Amino acid sequence: MKIILSIILLVAASARADTVHLTSGNDITGTVTTYANMAFEIEQEGGISVRQSAATVKSIEFTPRTATLEVRGRGNVEGNLTSYEGGAFAIQSADGSKTDKIMAMLVANASFGGSARKFMLITGGGQVDMKKLLAPGKVTIVDFFAEWCGPCKMIGPQLEKLNKEDNDVVLRKVDIIKWGTPVTKQFSINSIPRIQIYDRKGNLVGTVPGAGMDAVRSYVKAAKEAK
């Protein structure tokens, strides 16, 4: 029974990251973030990046998420990324009714979004690309804060503790710097802390205005259970 349970847990864990199957027979587990110049950029736990030539990649099992492909002679194609096999990307329409197979040789570059990093600090107050902050296969907490904010200092250490203790949770802290910066206008932020919780597929599950850690834990639980 213990052996069966271990196998189930191992399969569940591996399903929460992209798996790159190489022609050599080896696998790379991480988050595939970009494709350009016939090569994939793969980010692994700890922020280690691996560049892998498409010629050495047999197939890729992607954690479901949206992706944008710049296709020569066709422009940008956006949809739900499902897999890469036989030198082609499989992109599903938003409603799931159609799957488009696009040959990699026709793709100038592609952005799959996301990062496998456990913790990221974004400073400067500029606009952010949320797709690049989210971690496919993980629950992502985005904490909009400022160094001068008292309630931010109260909940910040609690969020960091949750991030360290829960392997399914990643934390992104976005410093707004001050009121009126581009990021505050981008997300219509008029109070901080503001904490946003996203599920494994990058869908916003809930927003917590203020230092409500119980609400954060509740949304994290909901994000884990989301299908």
C-alpha cells in the first residue's frame, strides 16, 4: 500500500511541472518559458535555466496554460498549450473545440509564460507581465506591497513562511514603491497590501485586501482544489 501511495504522489508531483522528453531517453522537469532560434528555455527549481536545442527534444508534456506563438506568415497565435511532439506544437482553442498543430520550424518565437522560481521580488513600480510571474502547476501568491506600509510588514513574513513550508505555493512580491506608479494604475491598486491568489492554471481565485492571512489560506486551499 505504501509503495502504491508513493507512486501516486510521485505522478501527481510530476504532473505539476513541464516534462521535456529528450531523444537521448533522458527527461528534464521544470517550466518551459520560451522558444526561439530553434531552442527551448527551461527553468528548473532554484532558478536554474537550461537551453535545449529543439533537435534534441522528442516531446514535451506542458502543464496546461495559455501561450502565444509568433508564426511566420500568420502572425500571433494564442491558445491553450497542450503538448509538443513530432516537431509541432499543439494549441487548443479557448473553448476546446479545435486543436491546431503548428510546426516548430514556422515559429519565430514563443512565450509560454511562467517561472519555476519559488520566490521573486519585483521592484521599481513599473508595469508587470502577470503571465511571466505565474508558476504553471503551482499556486501563485502575488503580494502588492511597499516598504513604508505597516500592514504589509505584518503579513509579509507570514506569506514568506507559507511559501517556504508549502511546496505547492510560490510567492511573488511586487513593490509598488509609491502611489501613482505604473503598476498601481495597471491593477487599479488604491490600498495595500493587496494579495492575489492564482490556481495551477493561472486563473485568479481570489483577492485579499489587507492583512487577512486566514483569507489567504482559504483561497490557497481553493486554488489547490480548482480543476
